[in-house]
Amino acid sequence: MNCLRILAICMLWLVLPVHAHKASDSYLVLDVQGAQVTGQWDIALRDIDFGLGLGLDADGDGAITWGELRGRHTEINAWALDALSLERGGKCSLRVSHNEVDEHTDGAYSVLRLEGNCPASTGDLALGYRLLFDVDALHRSLARITLDGKVQSAVMSPQAPKQTFTAAAVSGWAQLLQFFVEGVWHIWIGFDHILFLLALLLPLVLVREQGRWRPVERFSDALRGVLWVVTAFTVAHSVTLSLAALGLVELPSRLVESAIAVSVVVAALNNLVPIFNHRLWAVAFGFGLIHGFGFANVLAELDLPQGALVLSLVGFNLGVEAGQLAIVAVFLPLAYALRRTAFYQRGVLLCGSVLTLVLALVWLAERGLDLQLMSSLVVAEVRWNVEALSGPRALWS
């Protein structure tokens, strides 16, 4: 098997979990006043299609229309309500009063308007959520709960599928901690963010002299460069994350996601043809401003009131920084230890940058032109593997 084949297989293995930047999220808004429940639940059409396997895109044009969706509302509503439970003095009854479709930053969502009643008009409210958890461990529901006038936010996840809310004063620390954990998780599954950061960090344990890479002599030299890059990236994305989450600045999702792909292209290409050798911190800052808008999508859709939003924003941002620092803490000692080896200089830096560049170009084509290239690549590679295993005659013929 030649190097190009190995590179192709590695790329396909890597892209399976990173077909889209934005993680699978739903948005649940509930208003519980006494025993009466009203609310709205926004679920991405792509998640409905994936979770139910309904084949909603009947004409195969890549877009799910209102007509294609309308005939499946009964199935969708039953599927969704089966994954949602509410208790106040006993199990609350919930029903979908009507269905709508809305556009979010990352595409079309089915909107389920909810109504219901609870056995009791006072006491704590228990919310249970398990939509898609059995097929997608990355799925989250960002919830905004108004309980007798008190607004609270929560992240429903496989690790916290059932949560209890009280009408008493809400602990700010609890909300801060919950969104801190979500921030850590978001950076760890944000493969394009991670690849951009790592592409910038890869050459920092080396020095470019006379067209060749040589290892740095001291750990402090590498650490200094890493701190400049990480600090610039952190400051930049923190600024735009805050501005976007607070609704002060807004950019189209396709533009943001395409620009994030461009940032990975530039970072990877710079490792192959060094241009910003001594100004990587400037690249980190410039593109970090764009990455901040990508982070902000998680919070912007919730439309939280100012007080709750500020707490969630601070917790989420601190979580992103902690997750980022954890990645750097693992990367830097390993890179420094391996910096003198051909494995690092050729395998990790050069081949890794080529792989990253190819992947980022695919992302850019998908996001900028609204194409679906990843699935075609995966199918082609699976077909090649089947043919290779079967040999000149299929084993099952």
C-alpha cells in the first residue's frame, strides 16, 4: 500500500466524526406557570432524518422541503415526545399543538410548539431528556426553563439526562459550572478549532533556518512561542464570542464556517511554505476572531436573559480556555521530546500538514458551496476496501 493510499485512508478515518463543524444541538424552551406548561422545541431536520431514518429528502436534492416534512409530523412528534418527560407533583402531560419550520445559523429546524399540564402547581420541576442519546453521544439540548417566573438554563446530555429545577433562587455557581463543562466539551469536539491550533503549534518546537527546520535548543524557547500563539487566539476568540453571544455582532453561519476552514488551510499551508514564520501569533489572533463566532453559535440560539446569559457566557468561555490548555499541555511536551526525529519533522509536521490541508480544503468546498463531499469519499473508500478484500472473485458469490 503506497503513501497516497495511507494518506487517503487516514483522511477518511479522521473525517468520519467531523462532517460538520457545529455539534448536534436542539433548543428547548419551556415556560411552566403553576400547573400549565407551554414551550417550543427546535430540532434540526438533519437530526430528525438521522434519528428516525425517515428519508425526509424524498427527491434527493439535498434539501428537505416543507412538503416533504409535513406528511411526517405525526411520526416526528411521537418520536420526540417519547424522549421528553416533565414532572411536577407527578408526570406532566405534553402534546404538540402545531408544527413549524425555522432557520437557525446552521440550517433548518422543525419547531414543535408544546402544551401540557402538571398534577401540581407548586414544587420542583424534573426534566428528562434522551433524544438521540442512543445513537449520538455528542448530541446536546440547550434548555431555557422559566419556572414560576424564574429563568434558568441547562445543558441536557447523556451524562445529565435528568435535571431538577426549583422556583427558588438559582445557584449562579451551578450554572457557571455546567456551562464550563460544556465549553470544555465543545472545544474537544470542535475538530476544526483543534486542527487550526495544532497546525500553528507544530512548528514552534523547530526553527526555520536557510530553508530547513532544526530543533529549538531550549524548552523555554518553544514555550514562549506557544504562549504567544495561545494567548493571541484566546484573546481574539473571547472578544468575538462575547460580542456574538450578546447579540452585538452577527455574521452568516456559512461565512463563519467557511472562514474557519480557510484558517485551517492557511495554518497548514504555512507549515509547508513558511510565510508567517515569526508572526504566527498574528495569524492566531486574526483567525481567532472568526473562531469566536463559531463558538458563539452554542449560546446565541438560546436567547437567554441578560443575567443568565452573562453567567453562561463566562462559564462557557472559561471551559473553552481550559479545554484548549489541556490540549496544549499534552501536545507541547510530546512535540518537544520528538522534535529531533524524522518522525516529527517529516511525518508529523510535513505529512500531518498535508493531511490537514486536504481535509480543510474539503471542508471549505462543503461549507462554501453547500456540497456533501465527505459521504462520497467514505463510500468510495468502503467500496475499494470491499473489492480489495474480495479479490478477483467475491467471497459471497
